[in-house]
Amino acid sequence: MPMQPLPTSQPAFSLLPHLSHRSTGLRVPPSFQRCRAEPNPGLQQGWEQDACFLTPLSARKTPGRSRLGSKTPVFQLPPRHAALPTASVRRSALGPLRRGPPCPGAAGRAAGFPSNGPCRGGAASSPRPGPGPPARRLRPTPHSSGALPAAGMARSGSVRLHGEAAAFTAALRSLVNNPQFSDVTFVVGREKREVFAHRCVLACRCQAFQGMLSQAPAGSEGEGPPGSVPPQGPLVLGNVQPEVFLAVIEFLYTNCVTLNSHIALEVLTSSVEYGLQDLCKLCVEFIKDTLSVEQVCEALQAAVTYGQTDLQQHCLAFIEGYTAAVVRTRGFHELSDAVLARVLRSDRLAVDELELVQAVRQWAHVSSAVLERPVPEVAALPVRELRLPLLAPSELATLETHNQRDLLIPMESIAAAWRSHALRKGSGVPSRLCRPRQGTRPRDHHRLLDPHAK
């Protein structure tokens, strides 16, 4: 059936209802029918652009057929646009579309389709860019989630990839205390053991070493270019053990450390001195996991000295569970008066008060000999935390006899304890000194010391 002539003054969208398989033998997509049923300005504009890419199969060069020899033209998208969604085709590289008079001799343009340029030989051909504005680059259609795929992200920016950390650590570990390529030497400990290192590694990993290595030796000021590292001889570190210093060097090179119970506290001290917070955390975790009766007091002293609150609480909890064994250790006798007083303030110590008094007396004599100070002076702070009213009258009398030898406990404290027995109440004594501990053996007068007892 011949095509019916259509008015050409109307836009392409207004002509679409005339296209049907009955009038022209064309296969019209269902979306054309939806446009006719429900007009939509945005959709109309989209189909106007899509219409320029509809090309009959008969217009292609196929063997055995002429360019216009197909009886039933079938319209479809050109191959380079067929795989793209409609939203992408609208923003294709063919540039803006121009609406003008149809090109004679082509069935599609006679139907009112806009043209992008002159036709060839009067046959329906694929649209070509006109002399208008420069072509626009095709953009990918956004995903429903609004994010580009992984490949798009990789092309849009730089991505940092990581190799095997174990191989890198092993390579750097081989440089620890290796004289090859070393440019700085330390003489460590009383044994004067040489430890070899590399300035660049120490300086970039630790500010303390950076300052140490940047200092010029005496008499060498002004030598060398500005910013250069002055030549130095061996650096002497006599107050640290070689094993401890090697553990610090190992951490600086590999970010790992090898610890044992003999050097853990010393490495913790060095980590604080050199400002290595990560190494300090590793030491604290190791000490908490390997805490023992023999070392708990040393760990508590170090935790208080260096402000490690978490380690302090862990050590106090350990002492509260094993108080009877801890008070007999050497570490207990080496505690400072402030740390010992802190331990004696606890209500959960698992030991009787009489044993605590004896342990404090031994501690006071050791501290007096070390500090060369009188016993009453070194023990003034811890003695205030002893709970003398918890002792029975016979025990209090024995204590007063022993106290005449070293004057460990002030007479005022003993008098206050006797007063509580005479009045059968904790009168004139702080309430915390009348409160039994977890390990205190019960005595008959304890119920009289309870302020809530009737």
C-alpha cells in the first residue's frame, strides 16, 4: 500500500499517530502509542530525538537487495546506539537536532522525521552531524543507586594498593643491628655492646632519635651544608640494657616487638622516654596478660609513675585477689609510700589487718635503710590507712609493745583505737578505718563498730 502524504509543517511528535502498520507498514514501538494516549512534553521531546535514529533495515546495504527494495520496512536503532538505554541515546554524540523541512525521496523523512543533514541520493540514510555546535561526548547512564561502578571509580581517581606486609616486615627485620649500610652506632649498657642502626629509619619513626641525631658534636658547628646531618661517633646509652634497646629498635624497624617477662617493664619505660605510644600500648597489653605475684607490684609502680590508668586498675585487682602472697614479695617492699597507701585504701584486700600491719612494718624498715630516713618519717603516709580499731584488745596491746621499739605507728592512732574499744563504738575514728576488709577475720567487737548496727 502506498504511503499517505502527511503535512510537513507539524513537528515529528504530532505526526507519530499517523504512523501505523496499516497505513505505512511500519512497526511502531509501543511507546509511540503511549505518547498518543498520554501526552508528555518531556517524553515528546525524547521521542523527537529518538525518531531521528530510526532507520529502516532496507536502507542498509545487504547482499541481494537494493537500498529501497524491502517491502516491509522495519525501523530500529542504529547498531552503535542499540545497546544504549534511551536516556543515553538522547544525549548521543550526534549533537543537537534541527527541525526543518523533510528531505524528499525518503519514506522516513516524508513522514515528518527531522533531519540532521543532507541526505544521499534521496535514500534513507543514518543521520550525520551537521555544521552546528561541536558534538557532545556520550555519558554513561547513572545507576539506580546513584554511584558509579567500581571500574568507573578506578578510572576517575588514584587507588592505593597494598602488597604483602609480612615480606616487607621481614626485609626490614634483616636490617636490625646489621652493620651493613649502617651509619650510626650505639654503645649500650654496662657491657658496652654495639648496636648498629640507620639514621633515616630512626629519625622518621621517632622524634626523640631525630633530635638526638640532629645535634652536632662539640666543635663542629657551622660545618657542612645547611640541613645536613652532622657526622657523629658512637652514641653511648649506659642506663639501658642491650636487650631492651634492641626491642625498641626492632619496633622502630618493623612495628613489632619481641617481649618476655624479664624486659617488658624496661621496654615500657623506654617507650615512655622515647615517646613511642604504640609500643607503650603493646607493652601494657603484654604485662596485663602475663602478670604474676612476683611482678605485680613492680608493674603497679610503673603504671602509677607513667600514668597508665588501665594498668593500675588491673594491678590493683590482681593484688586484691592475692594479697597474702603479694605482701611477702620483694616488689612489695620496693613500693613507694604513695603507691602503698593507695593499696591500703582498698576494702577488697584478701588478708587480715594484723598481717597488713606486720607487712607495713617490714616495708618501713626496708625503705628506711634505702632512703636513710627514720622509720616514722618514711611510713607516715601508709600508716594512716591501717585500720587499728579492727584489732582485738589483746592484739592491740601486743602492737603497742612492738611499737615502742621503732615508733612506726603514732601514739595518737593507738589511743584512738583503745577509745573505740572502751566506748564500744567508732567514736573519734574515721568511718573508713572501722570498715572490715574482705579478708579481715571477724571479731566480737566488729558489730559494735558498725554504725548501722542496733
